[in-house]
Amino acid sequence: MSVSSNEYRIFNIAGHSFKGVAYYFIYKMFCTIRSEIPILDFEKRQDESIRYKLLTEKAKDIILFVGLDGKILDANHAAVQAYGYTYQELTALTVYNLREPGSLPKNQLKQAQDEGIFFETVHIRKDGSCFPVEVSSSGVKIGEHKILMSVIRDISERKNAEKMLRESEERYRSLIMNLNECFVFSQIILDDEGKTIDFITLEANNAFFETVGLKREEIIGKSALESTPFLKNATPNIFELCGKVALTGEKANFEIYLKDIGVWTNFSSYSPAKGYFVGIFTDITAKKLLLQRLGENNKKLEETVKKLKLTQTQLIQNEKLAGIGQLAAGIAHEINNPLGFVMSNVETLEKYISKLKETIDGYRNAKACLEQKNVQDNYQAIRCITDVETDSKIDFIFEDFEDLYQDTYDGLGRISKIVTSLRNFSRGDQQNEFLEYDLNAGIKNTLIVAHNEIKYYAKVEERLGNIPSIFANGGQINQVLLNTIINGIQAIKAKQSTEPGSICIMTYYENQYVYCSIQDNGIGIPKESLNRIFEPFYTTKKVGEGTGLGLSISYDIIVNKHKGDITVDSTVGVGTKFTVKLPVKIDTVSEIMEEGKYEDTHG
């Protein structure tokens, strides 16, 4: 049987002819039909048939025409590609060949014929591989006979996407269910005024169930006030906070104390949809208890620090007094010298005053004679006055008065200076005061206190540069200077040289810091001791000659209290050089100098 390009043949099926050219292509579906009727020429129907055929062939979905017995009567190009058969092979099969054995229900073809059917199943390719499909099948009447037209869509991509989605959902669900933090998803309940009064728990994870000590069925779908009544007394009000999140969509993070069960939680919440909120609770009870203990311990530590500071203040003061105590004999000698000649001058003045009194008495007697107008007595009175002036050396006394007073003032000034210096060193009421301080003046003051100790063993060279004042605790800096100078004197004494030693004190300004170096030519410090000299109670001196606190206190004063630095260079047998570095300004005090006011004077 053949069909030319200019004519169509209409076949008879059980005595019925096809009505309409649109049915022409179904010819292939009925290749078993044997009888034939004459060709009719219907050009209009030919065009409709061609368009219908093109539509079928161009469709991306699989289209099969199936007999009621399951025989595949026709298939489009998409079907040939999808199943991997040739057209001839495919139309020789039944739909049973495309399904796994026993997977096609007996009544499915009849159901499709009677009312149409839509379902998902799995089809088998020629190579035995399977792929998921979505089938829409319905009956089509041809004359007195019916066939099935099935539109089949490969849903592999969708199934893969659904699988991935399910796996993703399962992963996230597993993640949420196994979180250490409590997870809850709830819907709020409002009263007539729109105020949140409760919420229904729609989902929660295992951590939440364990924390509240309830089973899943006791919480999910239940009122929070009924299932977890301890939330009612939470601080702050969890219903108001969660209601605000659910209604406004604003995220929130806050701490909640569930005082009925003694639990602290950190609560983070957001709203996925209006009227709903997701909450994540993190149990921070242990953290809160730890912080509470830390607070208590900190309070104890603060009290301990106060006591330590008091002890430190006492140690510093004791060390200061101990340093002055070492100089006590020398200081006493320094005071005794001016005091000796002041006392001598006072004794001399006492004698002078006695003689002046005798002279004045003579003048009074002469006055009385003159008043009596006795010439002989007047003459005698004048001779007496002359003798008194001569014996009393009145002229010498008047000449010596000025020197006596000047020497006395000088002596008292020296005593006052020494006493003032001692008072500055011994005062303990300015331990924490930072005031404007002149380092050069501090050095001079310290040298006065240590003068008697120095003058027998060393000569001091002062090379004090042009440096700015700094903000510092003057008493503390003076103590560092005294400790360092005394150490230098003791190092010179220990050298036992027949020649007097030397101490060179130099100050200079550089890069917003003032420097003071104190260099002696004493015995020096062994290399193995240099790294330990600032340790508390460490000393290289003999027992009884030092406490080991002087340099430790000096380090604390310079480095910790004044944010400066103190370094040491020493060579055994040559001498030692201490260098103190102090900032002109520090964070805890105001700036007191304009930049560029002073020039570097080092070198």
C-alpha cells in the first residue's frame, strides 16, 4: 500500500469510513487493517493533516497512540529518541514492554479509555535503563473504535531536583534537630486588643525537648502557656518580645532568665511570615554562673589589690626611708657643720650684746651727770664711757655684726635646704600625684641629700641639658635618682681605689622623651646578674648591705607608673651606666609643652 503526494486513501474499519482528513496520519496506527476504499481528493484536509503531523513531530514531549490492548500504533520523534528504539521497533511493542513487569495495573488502560488518567511511573529504554515519566492518557474515538493517546513527559530533572530538595530538607532538618541550641517555630496568639498573650509551638528540636524536660507530643501543637508554663514568669516578657518579632518582622537578640527553672538563655529570633517566629535558645546558665563567680572573685581581687597597693606604698616608703637612713650620719654631719658655726655666732652675739649693755649703762651715767651740771663728774663720766668703748671693742663689734648675721643666715639656709630635701624624700602623701616636675632640679635636690656620702668617695660631674618639664610624681623620681646614685657610690667604695671615683650625671631631650644617665666607674655588675637586677629582693651586695628592693622599686616607678624605661650597661672593673627614659607626656595626664619648644640636647 502506498500513498502518492497528490491523493489520499480512506480506509474502511469495520464498514465505517474516516470522517475528515485530520485522521489521515492514523493510517500508520492501523497498519493491520486490510481493506481499502477509493481515494478522495480533499486539499483542505490535506493541509490540516500536514499541520497536525508537524505539531506532533515537533513536540518535545513523547506522544504515543496505543490500542486498547496496549499495542503501540504510532509514536512521534521525541518517543523514538527517548526510548532508543527505531520507529519500526517501537511500533512493534506494547506499552507493557515500556514498563517493569507487573507495574501496569490491569484496569489502567480501561480507566484511561473511559475517563482519562494522569499518573507518574517509570519507563524502560531499549538499553534497559529507566527514567521517571509523567503520563497523561485519554481515549480517542475513531468511528466505532477507540484508541488511547498518551502524552508522556520525561521528569528526570524534576525528580532529581525533588530528590535534592528532599535531601537538603533532610540535612537541614537533621541539622536543626541535632543542634545543641534549642530551636522552636511558633505561631503567636493575639487578644482582642492585638496583644500577644500566647503562642502555639509548631516545631521544635531535640535540644528544646531535653531542656524543658517534655516529650514531643506534649509540646507540638500545644499552647506554650499550657505546655511550658515557666515561660509566663520569664524576664523579660518573652511573649511581648516574640510578638513584636512576629508582627514587625524585626530581628531580635536578647537574654532571658527563666527563673522558675533557674535557666538563663540567649534568645535570637526572626519572623519567616507575619504572625510566626523562629527562636533559637542557647543555654548560657553555666556562663552566667561563671560570670557571677568571676564577679565575686574580681571583687576579692580588687580588695587584695588594694591591700597590695597599700603594702607596695609602705614598701616604697620604707625603702625610701632606708635609703635616707643609710645617709643619716652624713646628713647629720652636713647639718652639724652649719649648725656649729651658727651656734658659735650666737655665743659671740651674746658677748657683744653684754658689752653693748655696759656701754649703754655708761652713756646713761654720763647723761645723769650732765643733768646735774657737775663739771668734774661730767669729765669723769666721759672717761668712763671711753674706757667702756675701748674695753668692749665697740668699733670691732659694729664691724663684725654684718659678717655674723650673714654667716648665720647662710648656715640656717643650708640647714633649711637639707631639711627641705629630706622632707621631700620622706613624704608619703603624694604617692599618686602627677605634677609638673623639673628633672634637673630633682637631680640637684638629690645630690644635696647624698652630698656627705658622695664627697668622700667620688666627684660628681653634672652635664644637665636644656630639657622640658614633665608630668611625673616627683618624689618617686627622686627616689629612683637617690637609689641609683647610692648604688654608684657603693660600687665605687667596693672597688677600694686610692683615687676618688667619678659619677657623671647627664640629661638630654630627644623625640618627646627626657633622658637621664648616671654613670659610675665602680666595680661593675657581672654579666650573669644583669638580667636579674630588677627582680624583687635580688641583690649582689653582701648580707645586711641591701634589701634587694631598690632597683625593683625603681623599675616599677619608671616603667609601670610613668610609662618610661630604665636600662643598664655594665662592665666588670670598668663601671655601670643606668639610663632612665621618661615621656614628656603620658596618657593619664595633659600635654604641657608645645611641640618644637625644646631642641634635642643629646651629644
